[in-house]
Amino acid sequence: MKYVYEDKTIPITQPYFRMPNGVEKDSICLVTYKIATEFCPFKRIEVFNSKYVPPTCDVHTSADSVSGSGGNSEF
């Protein structure tokens, strides 16, 4: 399955799909489940209702707040 996603010659996207109004996509911190900052060590892209946007991560606010995390990782 990973091969299929990485091989750009395999057309798996649906170009006709448009994200509906009221839906947003953003990186979420996997520690706090809030909108990720550049300092969050573990992130994942999430889709959510625009009415219920989570607040920004208040734990990872600087490079000093990330220690021994192994760096940024996007899922």
C-alpha cells in the first residue's frame, strides 16, 4: 500500500473532489490534539469542522519545549 501512495505515476487522487465549505485541514499536535506549532514533535493532518477549530498547542511554544522527541514527524 505504501508503494501505491509513493509512486506518483499511479493516479489515486480524485481531481473532481472539492473540500466543502465549512471544512478545514490543518496539522494537529499528537500530544495535545491542538493545532500544531512548528515546535510540535509529532503531527498529523486532520480535517475538521470550521465551527470547531481547536486552539493552538500551548505546550510546544519554543524549541526549548521539545527535548528528546526525535524531531518533527508528520503522519
